[in-house]
Amino acid sequence: MSGPLFDVYRLVYARMLYYVRANGETGEGFPADMGVLIGDPASPIMWLLYFRSLIVVRTPDDVELAGVTLSHLEQADDIVLFALSPTALQAKLDSFYSWCCSVFLRINKLKSWWMPLSSIPRVLPVFKLGGELVPVKDTEFYVGMKLSATRNIFAQHSQYKADTAFTISSIMFASIDKRCVQCPPVTSCRLYKTIIDPHLTHGCDVSPDATKSSTDGLERTQLIYLRKALRVGKKTTTVALFTETGIAPVRYRRADLLVRFLGYLLQRPRTDLVACALRDSLDLAAAGRASWALDVSRSLQLLPVPVALPAVNYALDIDALREEIKVSLRTHLATALDGAAKLDLLRARPAERAEDIWTWGSAPVTVLRSYLKLKVPDHRTALTRLLLCSHGLAVERLRWDKWPREVRLCRFCEDAVEDAVHALWDCGADEELVALRDGFFDTMENREPAIAAAVAALDGLDMIRFLSTVPAMLPSFARFVHYVLRRFGEVPMFRPQRA
């Protein structure tokens, strides 16, 4: 390798100095004794120049993508060789070893391995690199993806990332709980998007969710995190975790990123390897054979509200397809919410700017709700648990023991079902409850007479829906809910006797 460009970089090697700067102070300059330091912008350029002379021998069993031979790939110094037969792979190993010797590179044989993709042969071939055996692996990592010697080479990757995300979230919440503080839901959702979501969506572009079970581990991890973020129990209906936080179910999130990646592929020049891979995959799909393109179509069909993938060509409107996925998400959540019997407080809610029954409007199906932004942790948690039916009232707790709704009676009056409406507005058998209720209404009439007048025209269910949405009364309402639920927690629950 020679020429003016090489001379320039050789001059860089000879004259470059590095400085350490910290707290406004700069240390003395020092040279890089062994070339350009790792992390320097020149480092990858020099490595690419160094690797430019690599030529791996071609064989009849090379992998081809849309007629383009693909015998090897490099991610910095992580190199992978492909072949369709043991003889061809050994020839490539010998060719690569000879090139390394000619350019004074040493292969790290401790990190070298080979893996049969799709299936493990009955008789394992033996491969040597520089006279030493190359070990076979049934699972291993390459550029962050966990590969396995199975028909689905990414089968173990999603579970690995689910376990990683679960470990991170457990450590995070344990550290917070150790300090006896609550992480606000707004912060928890932000942490989810920046720390947890990248793990749960990792690899979704190259490994579409083409089976129902492919996202099981990811979904479990997501649900556990959201329940911890909202401080609700494991029996909380799943759909509420998404309608209240604005976070999409992981299968929808991965589908959206997958379609965005498809749009990226369609924009690449035809000579790019990813464009060749796309064309090859489309040819396989057209022939009805297993392929990435077919998996993309299946992953969209497996959404709770299926989305059809149009013919993939350069005229495909990716933005329109992504909008279809969003419509599918909203339809799925709205349908699930309507079918959840115990989430009546979350249905038919007013828009956040509603002032009375005449401006009720309609709240978005999924968004980060205003009540999750309340400052007082106990008040925020109490209102969240009330709305999501994760409280200690009999209507929920006796549900676990399969008692009919009509026998889940109030612990104070034993005359009506102990639900949110009865606890907040109707029960008059406890003096402390009555005092709390009167105090709340007095506060509302004094501070917000217009809201008090609007509330007077509503039934008990709509009163809760309205007050949990109106910003002016939200802190006072959450405080009222906290003290009411605390009062109910101080008295043993009424339990019916089985016949």
C-alpha cells in the first residue's frame, strides 16, 4: 500500500499529539507510540485502508445475494467468512490466514469459532486455521446478535435481550427503592425509552417477529417494567399499562421499526449489499420460500389487528404503511379497553381541556396521562390504582376469590357493592368518609365554582372520569382519593360466607 494518501497518514502517525482535558485544565501533549489511538477519527479510516488489500479466494460454494458474491464481511476487526460447504470454508480460512501472514496480522485464535447455520450436520467437519483446530459453537455472538445453530439463527437473541432488560430494570428499581423514594412515572417512561426499549427492540430489523411466541419474553419484561413504573399489581389489566403511559406494546414497536428499516433498504443504491439482500429475499418470497421478506409480511399479519404488507417495490409508501400500524395499535387498544370489565373508569373519558358535559370530547386512546405527572407520590399512586382497579376495595379483592359482584359489599354499610363510585360519593355509614367528602366538595366550590357546577350535572362514574382529567382540581382530587382509600384500608373487608 502506497501513494499520497498513505504518506499523509504516515505523517499523522509521526506528528500527532494527544492532550487530556479535565475540569478546564489541559495536560501536556503526548504521542501515540503504536499508531493512532483507539477512538480517534483516523483509526477506522486507517483500518479500512489496511484491509483494502484483503482478497479471499472464491469458490463454487460461495454465498450469492441477487447475483453478488458475498464471501466475507468485516465489522472493524470482527470478521466473518461464509461458505456453503466444508471444503469451501476451509479454502477461505487458508486464504485468509495467508493474507494475514503477508500483512503482519496475528489472528486471535481464542476468539475464532465456526457455526453451522440452519442445522447441525450429523458428522461435524473439522476446520483448521494456521494448523490449529477451530472450535464449533452452537451459540455465539457476532456484532451484538446472539446466533444459534438452529433453523432460526436468531431464536435465542430476543430472550437474551429480554433477560438483559429485566436485569437492568430490576437493578434500577431496586436502587430507587433502597433509597425509599418513588421514581415518578414520567421519569420511568423516559428511562424506559432510553434504556429498556433499545434492548427490547434490538435486532427487530433483521429478525422479524414471524411467530406468536417470538416476543413472549420481551412482552413479559415490558409488562413487569410498566407495572413497577405505575406501582400497580400484577393483576392489573394489561391494556391499561399502554393506554395510560403512551408506550406501545413491544410487538407494535418492533413492527414499526421493522417497516422503517424496510424503507431504508428501498432507498439504498442497488449496488449496496443490503439492497442486494433485499432483492434476493423478495425473489425467495415470490417463490414461496422462507425469507426475510416473507417474515416481514407474517410479522404484520400477527399484530392483534393485522396489517397487510403491499407489494414491496420502490414505489411503496412507507409512511402510509406506518400509519396503518398506528391505526391498528389504536384500534387494538380501544377494543381491549372496551372489553375490560373492570376498567370502566378509563372508558369514555373527556378530553383534557373539557370544561363540562357539553365540551366532553374524547380523550386519546393512548397518551401519558396528566395524573401521572402529579408531584405527591402517595396521592399519584392512589389515583392511579383507583383508575386502573388495582386498589384494595372489595369489588377488586373479592374478584380474586371468584365472588359474584353483587356480594362484594361495602365494609362500612354492607348495603351496596364496594366500588370506586360507592367509596368516593355514596357511602354515608362512616363519619370520617363523610367529612372527607364534604371537605373536598367545599374546596372545589370555593376554588373552582365552574368545575363544581359541571360536576353537579354528572353521575358518579363520570365525576371520577372528569375530575381525573381536569388539571385545576387534579391535585385536590388525588389527595381526596388517597385519604378515602387509606380509610378503607384501616377497616377489615366484609367477606361473605359461602353456603
